[in-house]
Amino acid sequence: MSDELVFYTNPMSRGRIVRWMLEELGQPYRTELLDYGTTMKAPEYLAVNPMGKVPAIRHGETVVTEAAAICAYLADVFPQAGLAPPPASHLRGPYYRWLFFAAGPIEQATSLQSIGWEPPEDRRMMFGFGCMSDVLDAAEMALEGREYVAGDRFTAADLYFGSHLGWGMQFNSIEKRPVFEAYVARLYARPAAVRAVQIDDALMPAQPPAG
């Protein structure tokens, strides 16, 4: 069985998170660039992800979709990169906690915030995130006085958590609290993060000239 690592993405998608993860791994991978509405919805790709969305990866015969799941999978399959605490470590709990806090409450809250909606107070119990202020206060608590969310080194949890904070602040769906800004700035300065941005920016469609 081939263990080739194939990355399905579009530079204007959450695939940017996975690109960064792949660059942190330092493993060879092949990129399959897909377009919205055409190749992303073609039968060949729907066989990979029936949702017709990116990102996705194929590693040998294993297919993984959803950016958080991809990051968790890659961290475990390539332990030499040191992007997850060892399974028996006491840090494994905080690592899972904040990785999936970003995939759940943060992403849900910011997605709704971006369309100008938040659950009314009497219906917050229906939603896993409660309300935006609860989410941001919890995220701030996770980072207060810490360099990283799970221990004293960078992990895939930071990559995913920081990506969502960075995007949210960029698009004004997350309040620019000082602890968030300092944390994201540290993460985005990592060489792999810089490389990933350069790669994806180079794949962006050319903009027509003004005028």
C-alpha cells in the first residue's frame, strides 16, 4: 500500500490550516488544487469527500476530512514532529480540550457572529458555545500567562486554536484582546507558518487590474 500523502485544498479555504500543519510536519506531500463549484463537486472528489468541501487528505488508503481531525491524525501518524503530547502524558487532556474547543465553540460562535447573529439569552443552553463572551473568556483563560495551550511547547492544538483566533480577529468576528494578539503573533512567526502562507498566497487567483 502506498503511503503517499495527498492534500486536497483551495487557497481560499480552511485548507490553509492544514497547509500549515503539513509544513510543520516536514513530510513530503502532494497538493491537489480544487475549485469551488467545479472540481470540488466532481464525482472524483465526491468519492473522497461526499460533502464536496476542502480540506481533505488521503494518506495511503486512509481519507480524513475536517481540519481539526486532519491535524489530530497527522500529529499522531507523524509523532517525530512532536506536534502532540505522548498518549499517556497528562498533557493529552488539555491538548484535546483546546483543539476541539476551537473546532466546536470557537468556530460555531464566530460563524454565527459573522452573519450578525447570536443566541438570545433564554436560548443559549441550546447551543454548545453558549454565547460569544463565554467563548472568548474561556479562550483568554486558556492563554493567560502561557506561551501555549497544552504544556510548554507548540502543538497541533496551538496551530488550530491560533488559526481560528487569527481569522476571527482579521475578519472582526473575534474581539482583539491583547492576549489573543500576542499569542497569534508568536504562532504566525513560526517558519512553517510563514512558508504555508507564501505557498497558498502564490496559489491565489490573479486579481484583475484596477480601472
